[in-house]
Amino acid sequence: MKTDSNPKTNKFLRKSLKILVTVLAILVAIPVVVIVFLSVTEYRPKPVEKLKFTSGNSRLELSEISEERPVSLMTWNIGYAGLGKYEDFFMDDGIKVRPDSKKIVDSYFDGIKQTLKENPADINFFQEIDINSKRSWHTNQVEKLKENLNKQGSFAYNFNCLYVPFPLPTIGRVQSGVAILSNYEIQESERISLPVPFKWPVRLGNLKRCVLTQKIPVYENGKPTGKSLVLANFHLEAFDSGEGKIAQTKRLKEILTKEYEQGNYVIAGGDFNQRFPGSTAFPPYWTDGWLPGQLELSEEMLAEGWSFAFDDTKPTCRSNAKPYIGEKAEAHDWQYHVIDGFLLSPNVKEISIHVIDENFENSDHNPVYMEFALRK
């Protein structure tokens, strides 16, 4: 039997098949190339790294910390000036990856600077502060706040990835972390790595969290006592299954206990992403959205006289499932949390603490302001 064969048809089919195979090969190659690129460029911090600390102004006059003298400290997760009232967030059941324009980010950042101006503190802890990220239009927020507050300090990476390939549109480059700024003399500053709960390849585009420490010499009658005030700033795991928070909290306790046993004063603070022991404020009313973990190590951490310092009369964080605008309906449009505060060693006493209610205007967190003193 003779079979009809059309050369033009066969050529078209061969060409179409070649194009199809090429397209499929490219689609397979793209994720492979991305994974290889991220594996080669992955941020691999050492367990402990010495950090540089700088002054934002050469004319800065340093102060001294002494026992019984009140000192003020503010901690604030500023959400990289990208999680103000008009924003939601895809990881918190929202849809957005970043604000719609640089103008919006600049507006939030201006509001953050105004709040800092109206509530001056001797020491500032910042979390989610960017130095070079697509989501904040590559603004170096650390340097700008140093200049704005006329303070010195140090910065440590919590997130350092050349390209985060998810979601769509992608997050892109992220260089972000935690910072401590003050007018006090700094003896040394370190980045201490915390356990990473994520495995390869998810780990490649994820956070590598840490504790940022600064040591400040303590004086008595104008002379150094040989002891230090150890400041520890951190932002613990948020979007893990729970094991990460537990492992990181255990490591945090080891770091702080070691410093206290050496005779130092210790203040640790920041965004715990966990509920404080004894607090029943703003109980969860939903199960689908993000909820903080429970600080299961609280009894162990308090066994030696350590104390948590927090204010739960107002929320320190709000849910990001939708923008924080419109009527604050009683139908629970937003979930509130109290997850920002401090942990104090037995030789540090809390004088006062309160949440500065900014109504989440420029960040999804409210700042927390504390006065403390070193015990004799």
C-alpha cells in the first residue's frame, strides 16, 4: 500500500517538535540554573563573627553606663519600611510582595524617623532593617538612621540572598537584618548564628537568623568596673513548623547565660515571634492565619532569676492578611499579637515599659520602649 507523504507537512511537524523540545528543555533548565546559582552564592555565615561598629558622626559624644542610672531602650521591627498600613503580605495570607512604589516606602520610612524623633531612646534595637533590598528600593536604612539619630552602632545579616526566586513577582535581592544603635562606647560586637530549620534547597532563599550582640563597658565613679552590659538583639523564626523557634530559643539561652555567668549585665530583646509567659492578651480567634509560637522554655529561662519585660495592654504586632485601613470592625478583621519585648538577667531591673501605639501606621509592629537600670 502506498502512503501519501507531504514534505511540507513533515518539515512543519519536525520543526514544531524541535521547538517544543527546546521550550521544555529551557523550562527544565531555568530552575536548575537558579538552584545552582543560589547554591554557589549561598550566604554561609560562621557560627560567630566579629562585626565592625561605626559612628554616624565623628563629633558624637559618647556616654557612660553606670549602676543604678536609668537608661532607655526602644525595640522596633520596622518591617523594612514596607509593611505599613496600606500593605498586606503573601506569607501572612495576603497577596503583596512589596509596596507599589518607592514613594510609599519613603513615606513609611519618614514616619518611622518621626516616631524615633518623638520618642528618643539611649539605645535602639531594630529588626527587619534593610541595607540593599529590592523590596525597599535598595535604601540603606541603617546608614540613614545612624545619620538621623546621630548614633553609632552595628548591623548583622538575618537575610542575605542575591535573588529570592519566589513568589511571582519574585522578592529578588534581599540584604536585611538587625541593628543596634546608641551613643555608648562599644567594646566589641558579634554576629552569633542561630539554628536554621530549613533544609536544602528551601534554605537557599531563606533567612539565616542570628543574635547581634554589643558589649558596652560599665563605669563607677568615672572608672571602668571590668564588667559589661551585653545587648542582644534578635528576630526569631516566624514561618517554621515550631522546631526552629525551640532550637533558636535554646541557643539564645546558652548565649545569654554564658555572658551572665561571666559577671556581665544582659539585656536581650527584639521580635520573639512567640507569646510571653503569663500573657493572655489578644487571644487567637482564627486558625487559618499566622499565629506566634508559645515560649515553651519560659520556666527554664526564668529559673535563675531572669525576667521577661513586656507590655500587653496594647498589641505590638498585627496580622498582614489585609491592609490596615477602613473600619476596625468587631468582626475581627485583624489578629493582634504581643511578641516584642525583652529578657533581663537578674542584675538588671525594669523601671518601666510601654508599647508606643502608632496604630501600625508605618510598620506592622509597634515599638516597645523600656527604662532599666543595672543593679548594684
